[in-house]
Amino acid sequence: MDIPHINYDPVFKEALVLFKDKTLDFLGLTHIAPIDESLSTETIAIDIKKEYQDLAFSTKDGRGIHFEEEVDLSRDDLLRFLGYNISLSRVHKREFDTIIFVTNPTALTGIDTRQIAFSPIIVQCSKIDADVMLGRLKKAVAAGNPINELEAIYLPLFHSKHFTPTELFLESAGLINSLEIEDNRKRKMQSLLITLSGKIVDRAHLGAIAEEAAIMGNVLIEYFIEQGMKQGMKRGESIGEARGEARGEARGEARGEARGEARGEKRREEEILQNLLKAGLDSTAILKATGVSEERIQQIRASLAKEAV
């Protein structure tokens, strides 16, 4: 069973949003005020240039948290994240702490020059003890106590002296399956676990836990459609507002909004189809989930193939 890399980022974000009340405890960042709500991470300027950040939350002390995820962290990444931090601060009128979730070991801690000082919080998977976490999870589940679901979902990404990533994955899957929670939430946790572990666990075990591709596929379809609709609507509205304001006329604003919404609608459909195709779903499943024509699906498939050349 192959898990396309394109799925990793949206699922990373989905897991933290789904369990946002437990995110800071999971990362050991108890000195930061509790998360309040998710914030928009898309900014559009008058010239319709857009920027996307991974994930942002407001906190209950009036500040914000900006999350980013990288497999390998570079100085260029740090400079880019600093730019995101400044952009978010300007848009949301608050100061932000940047938290970077890094898979592979890094010696980078931030940027410190005469002109720039940027000290993000860097969470390194390689320094998180999976053995201690697994022991804590097993003890809690056996006693019928609540757990931090993010620990079960992310466990295979962390460092263990006694288990391989595949063994940690199987332990996590078993723990999730034994939780006394509603089936829909359990399936979503399993799907998040499967996708996040796709790069480090062998396909046979991924397929065995998934049981059938439809379980994970349905969750991803729902996620991509939901996110595509949100982004398309926001983009359409923002484009209309930017153009309308630039013209400074009521008629220009109305026309700008109408054109922006129409373009946002078309772009929304295209992004949804692209994401579903990149996720490895076949045309029949996409057709059933979205209702678009086979011809439109093939057009998007052809455009993706052209981009890859």
C-alpha cells in the first residue's frame, strides 16, 4: 500500500487541529498559554500573490502559535518561516511563537545576525523517547484512562531503542483499536496514523491495518473536499475584495467580487480534483465522491502529468 507524500502535510495539520486542546501537552510546551482557536494561514496582497503557512492558532493570552513541519531543516527554511511569522503578525495583529516539527536531527536553533534574531521552538522527533511514550500509553489504556491521542498517532515517528518504526506502528494501531471511543473517531485516528507513517512503515503492514483502501480513502476525500471548499471560498472573496478596493468604485468592487467568486469556484474544483488524484484515488472513487464528469477528471490528470514532465 503506497501513501503518496502529498498527503503528509494535510494530515499533519489535520491531526493537530483535531486534537488542538492536547497539542501543546503532546509537544511538551506547557509554558505556552492554551490554544484558543485555529487562525487563517492564507494572505493575499493587492497583486494577488498568495502565501500559505502550515498551521496557526490563537492562544488564550492573546498571542499566536505558528506551526511548520520539515523532514530536514535548513537555514533557508528558517528565513522563510520568519517571513511567515511577520506576515501572520501583521494580518492577525498579535505576536506569534513559531514551532517547527523536524523529523531528522538538526543542529540549527534559529537565526542570529546583526539584522535578524529569530529563535523558533524546534521539536525534534529524534529526541522524543518513543519507548517511554508507548509505556505511558499502554498503562493508560489498560487502566481505562484517557490518553493524548496525538501520542498514539505520531508514535512511529519518534526514537526507540527497542522497536522498529513498523513495530511502533503496529503498537499504535493496536492501542487505537482498543480505545473505547466512537467508531468514526477511531477510523479517523487510524487513517491519520497510516498516512503519517507511510514513509517509514512497509506497505504490507499499512495495508493490513487499513483493512481496505476505502477506509483511508474516504477520510482523505472528505478532508480534501472540505479544505478545497474553504480555500476556494476564501480565495474568491479575497480576490474580489482586493480588486474592488483597488478600483475604489462600488461598481468595480461588485464586479471584482463576482469575478473573484467565479474564479475561486473553478479553482476550488481544480484543487480538490488534483489532491484526490495525487492521493492515488481512481477515477471511479473520485466520480462518486464529487459528481464531476469523467472528462473533467481526465483533464486534471493530464495537466498533472504535464507538470511532472
